Amino acid sequence: MAVAQEFAEELIARVGHARVRLARAADTADLPGIAAALDELESAYDAARQSGVVIPRAGSQREEANS
């Protein structure tokens, strides 16, 4: 697997993990957890945007396979 592909997969996984953290924090009304998860999600999306990596929509088959 090419380095660029590995990097893209890592970014996609990072976004997926941040989405899970955000959902868990929201379910428990953990405000500091929500803030931290949103920061991580924003950072991951920004890195993906800057790198030209397309992040699949939440709940897509590709994301579910990476979780």
C-alpha cells in the first residue's frame, strides 16, 4: 500500500474515531468530552481537507469497515 493511501486511511480512521467519541459524549451529556471530540473532529477534517483526502459520510460502508 502506498504511503499516500496509508495516510488517507489513517485520516479516515481518525475522523471515524472522533465521530464515535462525539456520539458517546453527546449520549452522556459530557460537555468537556463533546468539546474535546469536536476539536479532534475539526482537526481531522482540516488535515483531510489540506491533504485532499475525501472523508466518507458517517455511516457509509467504507467507514463502518474501518471502525
